[in-house]
Amino acid sequence: MMSLPFFTATVAMVMGWCGLRAAAAWVGLLTVVVTLALFATHATSSINIAL
């Protein structure tokens, strides 16, 4: 699951290098949204530690 932002960022970079700048910008925006969504789920989950 945590590889999703890296995958989408790589896709955005490749699209940019191929000249698809508008599509790369949208995929870059998608990368930011995915990263924020993953952070929100990670930051609000409880830690189960048995002390």
C-alpha cells in the first residue's frame, strides 16, 4: 500500500519525460491525494502495544 505514492510519482515523471505534461500534472496531483489519504489513515490508527 505504501508503494502506491512511489508508483504514481514514477508514472508522472515518465509521462513528463515523454512530453505528456498535462497528464503528468494530473497524475502528480493524484500522487499528492494518495499520499495525504494514506497519511490520514496512518495518523488516525491506534497502535496495539502489549506492555
